[in-house]
Amino acid sequence: MAELKPILLVEDNPKDLELTLEAFEEAQLANDIVVARDGAEALDYLLPDGEAPSSEFKRPAVIILDIKLPKVDGIEVLRRIKSNDATRQIPVVMLTSSKEEEDLVRSYHLGVNAFVVKPVGFRDFFDAIHGLGSFWAILNEPPPGSHRRGGSKA
């Protein structure tokens, strides 16, 4: 059986990162979780030479991306992902505490697949992450030519 694609989680807040990882574990997702703690780290994983993924690159099933990140913000990371042929079709979910309409509009303009404002309550946050992981890693059907499971270039 082919290997499951990882989930790329881009989050700089240690508490949100811990809760997100716990929610994924509770959802019993078999996908590996790759963590990037800032936008530059995410781009190094996705496009290490700025142009194309490396030969060891494991295309994520989904990228869960915060907006307010150190080094390179989430909007710029999204712009680079969606403007590159090698990464354009990877689903990106903005998971952010930002309720700014400008962030929402810019994200959708750049091609984000979903924009989720982090719930404030612990249980609501946990449930939201659980649902996101299950939907994007298990239920979502990727575009033709892109495969859910590893082993092919999409």
C-alpha cells in the first residue's frame, strides 16, 4: 500500500501547536505531521531552492497555515505556494486568529481553499482541528492527476 501524504502544519504559537497535534492524534489520522514554526521554514520544506520541490519532497495532503508568522507571513507563503506550478494544487487552509476582513479577502484572492478563524474555547478549538484534519486528509478528493497517497508527482 502506498504511503499516506503528510500534513504540513505551519504554526508558531506553542500552545496552538500542541493542541493541534493532540487533536490530530485524537482523530487517529495516520498521516505524518510535518511542523514548520515560521513561514521561511514552510517554504524551505515546500520549495527549498525557491523554484521546485526536492527529490525527497513528500507532497502534503493539506497545508494548515497561520497568517501571523515570523520571518515570512502566511499571506506571502500562500502567494508563493499558489504561484508555483509544483505546489499550486496542494490544498491550503488558513487557520488563524485573525478576524480581519482584509486577511480573509486576500487569502481567497490568492487561492486559499478554506479560511478558519481559531475558536477561542479549548473544546471548540480541538473540535475544529479534529474536523479539519479528517476532512482534508481523509474525505477530500484531490484534483485529477494529484493522488491522495504518495508515490506520484502531482
